[in-house]
Amino acid sequence: MSDAWFPDGARSRILLIGTAGYRHRKNLRPIPAVHNNLLDLRKTFTDPDHGILAGQPEHCTVLGADGTAVDQETIGKALSTASDQAEDLLLVYYAGHGLLDDDGLLYLTLKHTDPRHLEFTAVDLNLLKRRLARAKARARVLILDCCFSGRAIEAMGPLPSLVSGQLPASGTYTLTSTSATRPSHAPPKDRNTAFTGALLGALGEPEPMRLDEIYQHVKHQLDDRGLTAPQCRAVGDTGRIALARGAIPVPPPQTRPPGHRLPATLLWVSGAVGTAVTAAAIGIPIAQQAAGEAHEKKIPTAKPTPSTTAPTSTGPSTSTPTSPQSSPGGSSASDSQQLEVAVRKTKHTADGAVTIGVTSAVGQINDASGTTIFGNGGETGGGGSVTADGAPGSSTVGFADFYIETPVRTCKARGVAIGESTVVAESSAASGKWARITVVAVEGAISDPGNTAVTFQVTRGKGAVPKDTATCA
């Protein structure tokens, strides 16, 4: 087991970037937790006792914490300055909405970002990585807390395929809040986003953790909450880097304890999905390709001992991996759970009151490598009927045909897109109980290899029936 490496604060630089509010609020909802992310991380890294920049607070630059607009030029200059000055460690962090263009490239949004013109109003991840690659620091760390952030890892590819513009094959560590096709989460009422809250928790542990151990800590915390798993890629010996020198006081804990599997507000909320006949606006495009997921990396959890030896260069390693809900106005949501149902299979809620059967499902993923269409079943017409309408960020689409059974009703929903929902009565009209079924993902079935599965969010409540976006007849 390698010893932990503690960077020299005088020769290190940290750049924290975040966007909590947006001018295009119709497409990009505010994420208040991002403001807290930036402040809490700055406080942690510059802690006078145990921060890696203890006594060097000027070496931590924060952009966006005060709500002022930060443009591409400001970020470029700050990154260039940090890259030129850092000799030991250069760490760059971003939190905010992540959007994909029509070619599947990831952009980091800013206050003025227009989803229709990403290349001119947002930060191209590839540009950021190119500048990071030119840094002279002995170790570089990139941390992304945004939807589709795993593309920062996926795009790097295996070591032989590294080309100009990608991070070099020495001294780099990338930690992302989610995979290349998944959303990231900002649970309502939590002080921090889910990923950064878990990261801060790791930095507050009694004994300092290496990056590899931080990744495992964050992964376990998100798993306990039923949220998307993070990813990491270590090139060289960078997994030994420690980001704290001891226990650092952390912000108040998240409002929901570990083990509570909660629905979450997504850090990516804009997009559209279409079929050969209709196009429906959605808020949660999350279909996941059935193959190509990276294998989870097994990392020891023993506590580190201090070391002044910097990371060395060896081969790269990668690690990889749900649930939206909004409380309907005028009603009371009392229960929520997820069901993954494979095509031509059925599943029911824990109490058996709601049963869902999937008759067919199709999905399409558009990214830089091309278009992947998958799915099976009969009624949706097959993969050929799926088309993307080219809206900004709309690089993943999918929809399903399924039926729902409750004690008082049986109905069928057709062509329900990811993010759409249908509401059915769960009991007699007098009780006012209802069930809202939302399509969360279309992907390869974990329990039935070769088959396609649909993940549903089943939200149950009583009172005023929430509006749905799909018909169950």
C-alpha cells in the first residue's frame, strides 16, 4: 500500500468554479447548493489547521460564489494563472449544470449560458482539459459535479489512444459526480449537492484520506441514498494524493440520513425527445447504453501515513457506477420507490398495490462516436422509430409502452418518453389515493442480460391529483 502524498501548499493552486443561478431560467433552473459548495470547499482547503492550503488562502481562487457573472475569459485567465504558478498540485473543481451539444460534447454552463448556443456561451470541457494538460504541476486533479460529467473520463479512452487535447498520461486524477450518460443530483433542502456534500464528508473524517479512499467514501454515501455512483480515473500514482491533513469541521449534515433513498433535483434539466410521429418536452433524459460501462476499481481502505514522495507515472485506472420526483402542488406524496422492469416482465411495489408490466422499450444515444439504438418488444415499432429532434443537450432519448394495475384500475400507456409520467387512481375516489409513474431510464436490464429494462419512479400520495404528461387509458 502506497503512502499518502500531501501537496506543498506554497507550490499548489486550487481553482473552484460554480454557477448557482442562470439568466435562462426556463431551461436552466437555479442550484442554490452550488454557492454553498464553493464556500465550504474553500473553507476546507484553506483551513488554518488541516487544510492543504493552510496559511496560503490566496492560492485558492473562487469564481461564481458571490453570484456575479463569470464568463469564459475570466475562467480562462484564472486557469492559465493557476496552471503557470502551480508546481506541486493543481486542482480544478466545477459545479453547475452540464449540457451536451448535438455532437454529445459536454459543456459547463455559466450564468449567461444560452442552451441554444453552447459553443459561444458555455465552457467546452475539452478546452478546459487542454489547458489543464499544459500545466507544469506534478499532479493535476479535475473534479466535476454536473450531469454527464463522466464524459471527462470516457473521452480520455485507454492510454494508447490519448491524443493532443486530452489529459497527459502522468500525474492526473479525475473525479466526477456521475457517469457519461447519467444526471447528477442536488436534493432539495440539502446544504450541498449530493456529490459535493459526500466529498466534504470525506474531507472531514478523523484521518486524512487519499483520493482513492475519498472516491470510495463518496460512492458509499451516494449508494446509501440511492443516487448515481461517481466515477474516477487515476493516471499514474495520483490516487495517493490527500486533500486534507487532518479532520476538518464540515458543514451541517445533509437533512436526510444515509440509507434514505430520496428523489433528487437534477443538475441537468433541459432537453427534448421525439418519435417518428410526436415530440414531447422532457426534463430528465437519462437513458444509459447497455454496454461499455467501466469496471469498478477495488481500492484498499486502510488509513494513510504521511509521505512527501509525489505520485509517480504508471498506467491509468478507471472506476464507475436514480431518481427524480417533485411533490405535486395541493397534494401529499407519502411514498416513493423505484422499479426496474425488463421488457415482457412485471414488477410490483413493496406492498403489491401497484403493478407495472413493460411490453416494449427503445432508446437511442447520440454522442461523438455515433448513434446507438437499442431496445426490444413490439408495440413501439422498434428502434427505427426513435429519432432525436436536435434540441440543445438532446443526445439521449428513449420511451416505453407499459401497463399499470392497481386495485381499482388497469390501463396502458404508450410511447412514454424519459421524464414523462402518468397518474392513476390507486383506490376508491373517496380515499383520494393516487400513484404517479415516471419513466426514469431506458437501459440494458441488469437482471436479464440481453434484454432492455425501464426504470420507473413510483410516487404515491393522496389529495389533489397531480398533472401528468402522458395518458394511461
